[in-house]
Amino acid sequence: MRHVDVAGRSVEGPRGPADAAERFGEAAGRRSGSARPRTREVAAVLVRPVWRTLPRAALATGAGLGLLLAGTPRMLSGQVDPWLCLTMLRAAALAFGLGLAFLLDDPARHTTAAVPTRRPVRTGVRLALVAPLTAAWWATALLLVPGEGRPPVGAVTLEAAALAVLALAAATVAVRHSEATEPGLAVSAGLVGTVFAAALLLPERWALFVAPDDPHWDDAHRRWAGVLVVAVLAGACSLAEPLRRRRATVPDRR
């Protein structure tokens, strides 16, 4: 960039901090190639510290309770009851969903609010760390159910996915619209209330929890797919930085 010196000559050189920052940004962009690799590099750096801050106790409790519930029919003597197997699998999915409700709990939330890494990246790292563990947990839960009583795998997996995403979406919305650093307890209570309300209060033609031999089985799982889509959209829309409360300002007195 050119400027004129005291003698009136046009010379090359930075004019100040703004020009130096611009040159530094251009050099950083050339080294990284584009913004996308830089995002991946930042996410890779965050893996270890985010892993240390995961709510392991809540996740382990939900996962352990869920596996215990899923394996209950195998521990009972007598003929396998398919309805009991389906109910225990649903209860296991709910238990694991309660553990996922604590995933975004962060006691240092207000301390890390000003870091340069945006919240969608930090939340995405948490989800990426938990996703393979969730898939392995669900596969184990399905294997614990006796084969002769195991419900249709695709349909019950859709139910479990909807519950898990609903818990995560509710936690994301709570972080976005509140100042709570640990909303997991309230989110888990709301999830339990929602599930029991859906099981007890919905009319038969809108029921979500039906038996495989029920004529409304396919319709119920279309509704489960709708719940999953709405939860995904709500969670995605709430990934931005949290809303800040407006502070009242006192007009200047002249």
C-alpha cells in the first residue's frame, strides 16, 4: 500500500496497525488456504479440553440405567413378552436421553462467552464426541433384548433418535434463551413430563407409544419422524450465541 512521505515521494509500507492487521490476516489466510480448514483445526484443538468437561457422571448414569432396563427381559424367567421388551427399550432410550440433557451444562459458560471460538463450533465438538458413543450404546441395548421379543429395529431406533435429539434440542434452546449455566436438570424434568404427557394424554389416533401389532404403528412412526425433524430444526436454530438481556440505560443529563 502506497503513501506519501514528507518529501512528497510515493513509497511502499504499512500505514499503521490497521494495515498490519490486514496483512497478517492475508498471510494467515494464505497459510490456512480458506476459513473451512481453520474451523477444522480449531475443532481439533478443542477435542481434548471439551472431552475433559463432558458431564461423564450424568452420561454414565443414563447409559448404565438404560442398559439395565434393556436387559431386564433377558433376566426374567418364562416366555419372552414382546410388549415388555418394547417398553423396556423405550424406557432405556428415555434414560439415555435424560443423560444427554446434561450435555451442554457448563459451569464456566459466562467465562467462555467471550472466547473467539463461536458457540456452534464448541457445541458441535461436544455432539461429535458423544455421537459414536451413543450409536455404540444403542447397538448394545438392542443386543441385550432377546431376539424373539425384539421389536422392529428401524422403528424403535427412530423413537430413540427422536428422544435423544429432543433432549439435545431442549438443552440448546435453554442455553440460547436463558442465563443458566447448568440447565440439564430442568431439561431432564421437562423431558420426563413431555414423555408421560404424550403417553397418557394424547388421544388414540395421535398416540406415539403403540404396539407393533397396532394398526396405528406406521402412523405413529410418521409422527415420530415429525418430532425428530422439528427437534433438529429447533436445535439448529438455537446454536447461535445466547441472547443477551437488554440493559436499561439512563439518559444523559445536560
